[in-house]
Amino acid sequence: MEVVRLTVNGDERVCGVPAHYTLLETLRYGLGLTGSKQGCDKGDCGACTVVLDGKAVLSCLTPILEAEGRHVRTVEGLASGVEPHPLQDEFDLHGAAQCGFCTPGILCSAAALLDREPSPSREDIREALAGNLCRCTGYEKIYDAVEGAAARCRA
């Protein structure tokens, strides 16, 4: 058992977990943050994506000891109180979330993109979301939602 310290969604968190745990397992089973989904466990689907020190990462492939002492932002940390993040609002407005399983990972990938590039091109958005698989949409609604959120964040 290892005691790890993380800043998760702005809050300092301490958790005891097995040393072999991934960041995903720690978030879900150690801290009870189930927004990040456990999909393929191989880094293929992107459902587990979180933002680690400003960069979108696959939490299923990130050993927890590599994340210790770092800043983690999960889908639960996107909203500001009861006010949804513009990405969350735009996903709703554009019908970009279908079954919702992939949505948390896509939202985190898009949030990392908008944090580093407030005016992304459609190609930037496609590239940033390339690691996130969605079986329910044709991606166009997702891209439209990210563009809408980018415009709102700049305003």
C-alpha cells in the first residue's frame, strides 16, 4: 500500500492505494471520482482521459506514482460550482453527447486544448480529440461543440 498525494480539481487529496494502481484506479476506487471511465485499459479508447499538469493523459496508462504531487483535473472539476463549463453546456446544446461513456474523456481532452489554444482550428480540434473514440456520434457535433465553447471562453 502506498500513500499518494495529489491535487485533484484544486483540492489536496491523500489516498492509500496499492503501488500497482494507475491514476484511473486511484481516481475511481481510491477517491470515488467515477467520471473518468474505465474502458479498454490499453490506452485505445480515451474514455479515461484526464488533465495532468495541463496536459491530456490516459489515466489508465499512468502509474499512480508518476502522478504523485501533480495537479489532476477530471470531468468533475470542469464546472465552476453549479455553473457548467462552456464545453459541457455546448455539448448539451449541440447534442454532442449520445450514450455519454466517452464524453468525460472528450471533455477533458477538449479542455486541455482550450487551455493551451483559445482559438483552435477544426484541424486542431480533430488532432486533440484523435485519441478519444466515440461509437455514437459522427464527431461533427463534438467538433461544433468545442468550437462553440472556444468562442464562449474567448468572449
